[in-house]
Amino acid sequence: MGIIDERLAVIQPVNKFWYKNKVAALDMLRLDLLHPVVSGNKWFKLRLNLKHAIDSGYKAIITSGGGWSNHLAATAFAARHFGIRAFGVVRGKYDELTPTLEACAVNGMELIFVTQEDYKNRHQPEWAKGLVEHFDEVLIIPEGGANEWGRKGAGLISRFINNTYTHVAVSVGTGTTLIGLRDKLDISQAVLGFVPMKQGAYLHKSIADHLQPAQNHNWQLHDQWHFGGFGKWDQPLLDFMNDFYGLNKIPLDIVYTSKMMYGIHEMLADNQFSSHDKVLCIHSGGLQGNLSVKDKLVY
């Protein structure tokens, strides 16, 4: 699967001034450095899905997402690289394509636009296959890579994480990455999931249902730092992103990692960690989404 050089991922210490020595260490795993498009956890959730597609002889894949979906962008690029035809089911109608969807089209993904109501059927295999019924051999990859292959692939991220960290923080969309990490990390290491949508704690059951019983411990979901809902933001969040970059030279994305780091900052201020804790935050990529606010960021 020679699209990514995983040696490009590094662990970067966060400036101590940012966390004011409230913990013993606070680092960031820079998975965003892996690739400009197939970055962060997207690659890990896709790699085994694509290997399965290739090994099983599928001629095409179909997946789904919104107009700014990191998953759609990554899938389109990776599918083109491996010579697999890709279909993308897009939630909602657009008068013009977003930069993300334009990139998908440039990379050969055939976009299928459905209404918000119809999009609710995306988890029904027969509905998805019906959209491309002229194809006999099509593999359905759920939104966000949320299947067995995606979870196992996400678990591979654990190879970058040593057992000296007491806490591992990750953004949560479908819960796929959190599941993969929780199943592979030492149970003594707390996994903190930050959900960027309102009432995102509803994901708790679906995550728990997919965890190995012995690993279904020592993990949490935080959904209070959503800034109005999924994909929503305000000026304080933009200011936070710009300030974080100024101190650390680490770009955060507007949808996921910015809200995770804001939450970490609030937890530090509230003394929810001990001075002996060592925290690793996972940068899950997705920086292409910042095109929607590029004139408001300093990077």
C-alpha cells in the first residue's frame, strides 16, 4: 500500500506555555503530516478497506459524506492511486461544488447527490447498491470508514504511541478511530474522545458495542465543546486556532482538532489532569476543511 510513508508522522511537544505545566507532558501525534489529502486517521481507516477491495477483486467502491468531507476527499485520491473506480454519495444539494467536492471530481470520483432525507438510508446496503446498480462488483465503505476494516486500520495508529502516556485524546466523528485505539492501547491508558457535534454522547453505545469486552473500560466522550454543532464555529474558536498556531506552529482544522484542543485547554484550566499525567493528542488531519475559513486563519 505504497501511498503513505508512515515515517513522516512525528510526535511534537506542545509549548509548555500553552499548558502552563499543568501536566508532566503534552504532545501531539502529527498524523496530518502523512499526506496533504489522505492525511491523519483517514489513511488508517481506508488502508485495510482498500486492501480488501483489491484482494477481493472489487472494481468499484461507494462511500458517503458531506460537502466538506475529509473522508470523501481521501477516498477519491486513494481510489485513483490504486486504480479503483469510486462513487461518493453526497449529503444535500449544491448550486456549486465546494473545493472538497471539486477535488473529489478531479480525482475521478463520481458524485451522487441525495437529499438530507434520503441520506438517512446510507447505512442500508441495498439502498447504496441501488445507486450504482449498473455495477456488479462494488464494495460499500461506510461513512468515515466505520466498519471492521476501518476499526482494525485505526488500531494501527497505536504503533506510534508508547505506554508512558497516561491519556490519549482523539476527535470523534463516527467513533471508528476511538474504537481502534481503545482496543489496542494498554487498558491503563485513558482514551478521551472529543465529539464536535451537539449531544454527541449518543455515540457511546455504538462505540461500546464494537469494543472488545476486556477493553471496554477507561474511555470517555466529551461533547460540550461543539461550538454550535458539527461544522459550526465562532470567532473565539478561530482566535483559539490562530493563537495555538502562533505558539506551536501546528495548524488545527476547523471541524475536529480545534474543538478537541479547545476542550483539552478547558480541562487543564479546570485541573482535570494531575501534574504527573502525560497527554498525547492525535492530530487526525482534515486540514482541507479549512478552505471554508482560509481568510480568517493566519496559516
